[in-house]
Amino acid sequence: MYPFEYRRASTLEQALRMSADLAPAAFLAGGTTLYDLMKLGVERPVTVIDVNRIPELSHLRLSRSALVIGSGVRMSDLADAREVRESFPIIREALLAGATAQIRNMASIGGNLLQRTRCTYFRGTHPCNKRVPGSGCSAREGIDEGQAVLGGSEHCTAVYPGDLATALLALDAAVDVLGPDGARSLALADLHRAPGDRPEQDHTLRPGELITAVRVPATRMRQAYTKLRPRESYSFAWASAAVTLSLHPDTATIEQSRVVLGGLATRPWRVRAVEDWLHGRPLVEAVALEAGRLALRDAEAGRHKAFRIDLGTRAVADALLRAGEQHE
Amino acid sequence: MSDVLRVDAREKVTGKARYGADRTPEGLLHAAFATATIARGRIVEVDTAESEALAGVVSVTTRFGEDELGPPSFVMGGGYGTQSLQPLRGDRIAHRGQPIALVLAENPVVANHAAELITATYEPEAHASHLDADQAETLLQREAIPIPFADDLTFGDAETDMAAAQTVVDATYEHPAQNATPLELLSAVVQWHEDRLLIHEGTQNAGALRNGLARQLNLDPQQIEVRSRYLGGAFGQRNAQHPYLAPLVLAARRAGRPVKLVLTRQQTFHQASFRPQTRHRITLGADATGRMTAAVHEIDQQTSRHDLFPGGYAKVTSRLYGIPSYRSRQRLVRNDIQTPGYVRAPFEQPGVWAFESAVDELAARVGADPVAFRLANDTSHDPVSGLPFSSRHLGECLRRGAQAFGWEQRPLAPGDWTDDEGNRIGWGVAVGAYPANVTPARARVRVEPDGTVLVETDGHEMGQGLTSAVTSLVTRELGIPAEQVRVRLGDTRVGAQPLTAGSWGTASTLPAVQAALEQLKAGESGAEAGNGLPTALADRAANGLVAAAGPVYGEFAAFSFIAHFVEVRLERVTGRIRVPRVLSVADCGRVANRVTAASQVRGGVVWGLGAALREHLVTDPRLGGFLNASLEEYPISVNADICAIDVDFVDRPDPLLNSSGVKGLGEVAMVGVAPAVTNAIWHATGQRLRKLPITIADLPAGGRRPPSGPSTGGSRPTG
Ligand SMILES: Cc1cc2nc3c(=O)[nH]c(=O)nc-3n(C[C@H](O)[C@H](O)[C@H](O)COP(=O)(O)OP(=O)(O)OC[C@H]3O[C@@H](n4cnc5c(N)ncnc54)[C@H](O)[C@@H]3O)c2cc1C
């Protein structure tokens, strides 16, 4: 691990100032991604700015219109919060499907959204455009069983692996940020970016911008998250799906839905075409499976990853069916 | 027998137990390795400049003299090492991850960073990393290692009997390379006191470390003391001297300070032995009455370019049943890897998985119930030696297990059974066996002035509960409470400490302790005894060499046996594979300690489930090495994967093997779990999947619709 300087910020202003003065700097929340990648030599900040003691970042508020989650709230606390259990079960499901109990106790919501995309070659010492831009992609001709089947480029097919962001996208969440140019809010859909020809850049935040909160609009939609993975904990998804939907009270056909794929694409992947197709259809198994197939229609089978297209189909079908079983 | 709980549990859960790397002697330096980034070739130059310039770095060594660092010797070639390749002694790279430089620094962070800064230029060569690689070289084992131990097993006339068989199954099974992943990283603390050397290392073989170092560094074994009080898991990965140890000792001598090394997890995956990849072709024949008449087991197994790691697959598959004709053919396939080695149930896990899968296929082909088929082919005699088994209660394991599992409810036909929610159900059975070997052991017993009984003995405590088993024995024999018993083992000050492995620990140590206790009871205040093995063996053991007797003894053959029953459920929509329950019934002779014994079996079952459903090392054939070399990516099972595991024992003392009546248990526990799982998956789906691990990716989704029809209601399992 490269040597670095550790600083602790106690206010938002201080955090922003340190970040400007002591670049290249990284904000430190739970450290479960940051330190990991620093030990692997992938991330090499000169300064690490601890934002865990900034009081504004750790609040959780539910109003009529939205749930506002401070970026410093821990995964485990959010999963256990009454507001989440009662009104946003999919958030709880997605959180508990992620990482391990120990990691969830450390990891923050802001850090979670910004966890980096994953690829075994990225974490190793092999050529990787994400780690060393221009060095080539080892996964292209290599073992690609874990690579993205959607949203990749010739430069990179690393997967966005976060469970929470997948669920939050199905809830149409937004992100509040504060930076050198002031505060702004962006749709979660605009936070992550596909690799294109700049695979080293996973997200759209500007240098020095800090996520302060996540806003989730209140909803009465039914919701479910299904994750398929090599083992039932401590494992990223082979494929996952987050679904929110509402059914017509009389005909029980689908009125509105959001379908998001996780662990399959280079960023959280909403499939609007499927949502349109589902409109007005009955929520039966055949429809759910067809929706799954549609969602993965443009997926690339690569060398070893065809099975994940099939698993994606099943994940979508399962999430749709399970969401349908919930009471509104 | 009165059961003593785990005597070291309190030390462990309170953090008092000190493992090898927990030692921090005064003046300690920290070591780290830079490692090769090619899979085969030659080092042209190692650039250490940046590393040496780092504050806190004490030394960087890329090469030791061939005279100061002697050649190592492979434990399976009459030596002491995990392999015969000694890094930092020449310019050859034999596998990715081989050490190319050793850094000593004032703290571990600097040491590791300095190691990362080291780069090298190489002349790479084409390499082989799997059984089918172009550069791989295939050898017939019995010709490559012409000793009886490595020979094929042949009896009867398999070819003729196979030709005459009514029904024949002929299938090929692929078992992946796997890693033992003990939680404790490979590590050591070495310390010179004048010309005496003290090694703290979690090892199953303190004797080999002592003698191996002595040979390599031209020392007298008596100068070297090795202590291995606790191991944080070993499973075969700590069964000999690792290549890091001798360079560490030399570096400590040069620096004049003690040195600690803790390999990273990545390095532990790339420097320690692992379960080699194997391919098994099994041919089985049965006559019209459903009796098996002939079996052929052909094996291809990975080995390294520099060592021949002998496969021993036939030893157990030839003895599972009373099959009159049998032939094995074991081949070794040379790859550019570190030498593979023993991992819990090293040959029995893959070999019996393949064999018991084929047996199940044959049972289905003749239309027999798989339990009845196995019972009908049981035997009381060892078909290899013709001798009776010292004890064999496999039939009882099967009958008792079937009864408790509710086996009679199982539909015979596969692919036909679903629960109310439409999830497929499958039940599978398989058996396992493991040779009952013993190794020489000596024990000293003394009554201290305060009334404490001190037992000093050979053997290593790997978490398997040897200390507890010894304590149990002493409390029972002397009628004193466990608090009055103190056990010292794994320490060359109190014994030669030959290898503890192969499930022979308890069966080897207890008889020695028992014999010493007899003398004590006869009125001595202190006594010493061995376990009665022949002197020639005892001499080998005293010199740190592997010395095991069995499983064929003068008048009998001795094996432990087990039967496993497994239920799988495959979720209807997702295809997710769950194992809601496992029942295992073991015949390990007398149960020395019920608490630790049941725990051994549960651990074996957990590992067997992982071996069947998850674990495999991933190699990119272009690169060599292992891609998933971390706890995060190497998918050992987690709690959430494991449901009910019930354990039962026949618990009848073996009348012939030793005075304590115990046979081994640690390894047999795992044998047969994987085939019980895959047989259950067949029962659920009708599919024979012959490549491990079997994952959700191998199985089509979609059990039956629940009887209630399409779903927008009703309860289904949640994700
Ligand atoms: C073994 C393992 C398994 C895992 N499995 C899963 C899984 O199955 N599913 C899943 O979804 N996740 C998984 N994770 C990822 C885990 O959820 C993330 O590591 C965690 O959520 C990151 O949160 P943190 O607070 O520790 O972030 P940190 O490591 O502190 O930060 C992560 C990144 O975000 C930046 N950052 C942190 N906070 C802010 C902020 N407020 N504003 C701007 N930038 C910020 C940091 O600079 C850094 O770049 C796993 C992680 C590990 C180590």
C-alpha cells in the first residue's frame, strides 16, 4: 500500500476545503472499498479525508414525499430502520443481499453507491484499462464469466455490482451532492456511467464533490429484489433484478412498473422497453419469464458468460412474481 | 465414556490462544515477498532499487548462495518439503507467484510496500496450467514412480468380467482444482539464540520443519526447536516445510534479529499446495441380479513440472464394495504450477465422488433403489488383500441413515417430485471410506507435585480436538477432572512430532498415552511409552520423515466408513439449489469425544457441500496462477448456504486396530458428501451432471407449476 495522509473533517465545509487543498484526495466513509483498493495499489490517493464525523451526513428522514438518507448512514442501520422496513422493503432486501454483516456494519450509503465496478483482472496485476488506462483489457480474451453482458465497450466490461443502487433505481431515487461549485441534485440514473473509452471513470461526480444524501420518492408500488449468486452471502451477484410495480385494482394487470438489472451491466441497468411491454399484461409466470427474456435481449454471451443471461431472465421473472404477491 | 468439552475452547474464544504469527519477540523484523508475474521461464533481472531506497527497509535479497541455501526435498520423495523447488536459489520460474525477492523491514506495511515496488524482467516460456494444456506432459504413474505405494491396484480380471456384464456404466467425471483456504495465513516467526534456532509456525509436522531446515542449512536438528501449539486450520496445507522457511532463517541470521513472515492471502493461494485438478473415467459392470462384477477407475491428475505428487485414488474406490474384479490406471499430468498436495480427503473426495456417482448411475440403470443396491454389494472382506476388515459397519450406517432420513418415502424415478410450491425435490445417498493409518507416537506422563497430570506427546492440535481427546482419555483412566490434566504437543521439546495427517492423529497418539497411563497406574510416578509400531517406522518418524502403517496390517485391513443422505431443493423460478438437510452416519470405531467428533463430521459435510456446489480454482490458461485467489472470490460455503446437518455414530470399538478401539474420522467425514449431493440433483432433475462444481448455471429453471396453478398469490420462497 502506498503511504497516504489521513485527515478527519468535522464539517462539510472543512471536507470540501481539504479536498481542494490536499489533492489528490479521497473521501473516506466505511473504507470497505477504498482501503481494499488502496491495498491492491489500484487507488492511490495522497490524502484520505474521513467524513464519518460530519453530523449532517448521518440523518435519516421520512416525509410524506420522500425518504432522505444521509450518505453516512450505515448499510445495516438503513436496513433495520423502521421507515425502510415499512415503506421501502426492496431497500432492505437489496441491502441484506449485499456483502456480509460485518461489512454492512461499516459501509455507508454514499460509499456503497460509489463502489467501483468489478472485474478480477482489475483487481489483479494483469493489463487493465480501468487500472492503467491504455494498457489493454485482459478480460476480453480471458475468463469473462463475471463480466458485464450489457453496456460494455471494447475497452472495458467490468460490472457495476452494487445491489442497493439497483434497487434505488427502481425507486427512481435522486442524489444530493455538494462540491466546490455548490450544491446540486442529480437523478441516480445519471450517477453511474458506462465505460465507453474512459473506463477509469465509473461515475459522473466532478472532482471534490461529496454525496450528502439520497432522496427516495414515497411510493405505494409493490417491490422485490432477487439476487442470484455463487453463495448466499458474501458474494456479488451473478445476476440480480429490482422490480417495482402497481397492479390495476380491478383487472390485476400491470399498470406501471420499473425493471432494473443488477450485476449484469456496467452500470445499474433500467430496461424501459420491458416496462412498456409489461403495461396492461397480467402478472403470470409466462409473462414474467418473457419479460426476463426481453430484458436480456441485447445481452452479449461473450466466451463464458451466456449462463448469466439465463440467470438474469430468471431473476427478473422471480422479482416480478414476488413483487406481485405483495400487498399494496 | 465421559465427554470432556473442548479443553482449548476458552483460550480460543477469549483470544488467549497464541498462534504462530502472534509471537512478537524483541527487535522483530517483518518480511515480505515480491513474486513472479509469469507462469514459467527465467528471471533476467530483478529491479530492487526503489524498494531498497524506502525508509525502514533493512534488506532486499533476490538470491541466496547455493551453498548456504541447500536444495529442498519433497515430502513425498523421502524429504521434508511441500515441494522440491526452492525459490531465491536460481533463476528459474516454475509457477506464477513464486517468490523472486525477500524484503526485511522495520514494520509490515513498509515490508509489503517495498515488495510491491520490486519489478523484474523475464524470459517467459510457454506453460501449461490444466490437464488439457498443449504443454502438459502426461506420465503413467506406476512407471514414473516405480514404488509399491504409487502402483495401480489390480485384482480379478476387470476386462473379461466387464465384457460379460449385463449392464455397464462408462462415464467420465471432471473434478476441479480446489484450495484448502485455512483461515490462518501461512506464516512463521524465526529467531536465533546464539546457534540455536527457534521456529514458531502453525504446522502439522514440526518434525519435518526441524529436519528439513537442518538438511537445507547444514545444521544439526538438535539446534532447532519448532513449536506449533495451535493451527488456524491446516487441512493438509501445513503438512511439510514450506519453501519460505529456509530463506527466512538465513535472513534472520544475517540481520541478527528475529523475523516474522505472514504471506498475503493471494500468496497463500500461490505458494501453498492445493487439491489438483483430476479427471476420472469409471467403468462399472453388474450382473443380472444387480451385483457389481467389475470396476475400472482411470485417473488423470495434475502435478507440477518439478515434483511427482502421487495419486492414491484407487486405495479407497477399490474397497467401497465387494467387487471381485478391479483395475486402476493413474496418470500424472505435469503443469507449471506449485506442487499440489494433500487437502482434506485428498484422493477420496474426488475419487469417491466419481465412483459413487457411477454406482448411482448403475443402480438406476438396473432399476434398483440406491440404498438397497449399495447394501447388496457390501462386503466384510477387503477385496484387495483378501483379509477381513478389522471392523466394517457400513451396512449399519446405510440402514440406520435410511431409517432416520425417512428413505422409504423417496420415489424411485427421478425428476418427478415437487413440493407444494413447485420446487423440485431430490434425495441422494453415497458412502465413503478412508484408510485407518497410524504413525509412530510416544507419550510421557508425569504427576506434578500439585497433583496435575502432565502429558507430553507427539501430535499436533489442528482444531480437530486432539488435546481434548487426550484429556478425555486421562480423565477416564485416572478418574481425575479435566482441570487437572495438562497436555503438551506439537513441540519438538517434548517429542519428535512427526506428521499429523490422514486422520491418524487420534489413533496414533491415544494408544501411546494409554500405554504410559498403564505404567502410571502400576505405581510409577512418571512413565514413557510408544504406540507399539515397529522400530523401523519409529526411526523414520523420529527423523521427521513420513512413516505410516496401514491400512493393511498383518491379519486385517482397517478403514473408517460413512454414509451420507442429502436432500436438495431446486427453486422453481430461479433454479437456486438449496440443501435443507444432510444426515451422516459414521463408523469410526469408538468415538473418542462426541463433541469434537460430531463437529468433525459437520465440518466435513460443510466442506463436501462446498466441493460439490461451489469451490473451484479459476485459472486463465494464458496467464497461469489463480484468478480467484481471495476469500471473497474463492467461494467456500458460508453459513447462509448450510442448513440442518444431523450426525450419528455406530460407535463400536474396533477390536483389532489398537487398544483404544478408535479409527480415524476427520477425513472420512467429507468422503461421499459430494456424490450424495450430485445423486440428489439427479433425483430432482433426471440430469447426470459429471463436472464439479454444479451450480445454478448448470440447471434449467422451472420445476413444476404448483398444483394451485399460475401465481399471483400463495406463498413462495423469497430471495
Ligand atoms: C468482501 C466484499 C463483498 C461485498 N459484497 C457486496 C455485495 O454483495 N453487494 C454490494 O452491493 N456491495 C458489496 N460490497 C461493497 C460494499 O457494499 C461497499 O464496499 C461499501 O458499501 C462501500 O461503502 P464504504 O462506506 O465502506 O465506502 P468507502 O470505501 O469509504 O468509499 C467508497 C468510495 O466512495 C467514496 N465516497 C465515500 N463516501 C462518499 C461520499 N459521501 N461522497 C463522495 N464520495 C464518497 C470514497 O472516496 C471511495 O472512492 C462488498 C464489499 C466487500 C469488501
